[in-house]
Amino acid sequence: MGASVDLPVLNRIYVGGRAVLPLLAVLVTLGLSGCGTPGAEAMPSPAPGQQRTPATSGNKPAEPALPSAGVGANPCALVSRPEAEKLAGTSLNSPVLLAETCTYTAPPSGPTAQVEVFVGETAKNYLTAERGIGHDLRPLSGVGDEAYIEDGGIFVNKAGRWVSVKLVRSNDPAENNGPLEDLARTVSDRI
């Protein structure tokens, strides 16, 4: 029941001198999920209208199918693992789906990298928080009904549905703007 926290993981909470709060929430949630019965799969109940990510043999989650137009509330269906790996510049583990958040993390032996996808109120609240702390959000024209980019993140609104993608990587954030903008257009087409 006692979970230990790896100190290098705590160092990843700060990127460019600012706290990455969604990452902290995911880490706390994952830490608490390990407190159950050994061998039991700790997976939250899906919200109304959501489905659990199906498990394959060995309790490894299956890759979610990419959606057609009008996708539901599954954030893992908006950004595929290959797309997340391309954005992160490294291989990533299978996604972890928790309510309105999908997280792809790099293996412990690899470089620091993480891609988080938020949908619905979670994405909208994340945008509000970024505005509240004064982050430089630049409009993206021609993407959805409303879209913004910042160092390491995008926010897209289409038909009243918000989606956000956050990238954590150990490189110059300016290098990620082109790939993030491309992904914003892809995500907008899938909403």
C-alpha cells in the first residue's frame, strides 16, 4: 500500500520554471491506483457515455481506434500513439485513460517525454488556468472555431467542444510549435 515517489519524476513536474499541474494530478492518481489488491486492475468507472479502454492479454491496454467525425469523449481516440510518439520524438508507453484525460509517457529508460490529451471541461479548465497565470497564448487561425498555441501546448474548440494537448519534452519549446500546430489541425478534424 505504501507507494514511493521517484525523485527524478518530481523534477519533471517543473518545465521551464513552471509547474505542470496536470502531470502532478496524473501522477497522484496513478500512485493511488497502485494501492489496491495485488493483481487487481485498478481502473475508474467510465463517465456516462464513455467506454473503458479494452485490455489485451497481459493486462496491457489495447490501442484505441481512431475516430471518424463526431468522436465521443475518449481523449485517447483524438491522438493516436504513433502521433504522440512523433510529437514527443521518442517511443511512448501505451496510453492511460482516466476520465477526460489520456496520457502517453516515455519509458523510464528513455528521454523525458509525455503527451497529455484533455477533453471537455478538463480541457476548458486547463485553458482558463493557463490564461490565469499569464501564459502567452497565441491564436491559431483556421483551426476549429477557436484555437490557441503556447510553448508545449495547444487548445482547440470546435462546436463547443474543447480539446487540449500538452507536450512535455526536454528540448527548446520553439522546436515543437510546428508539430503542435499540425496536430491541432488533425485534432480539429476529428472533433
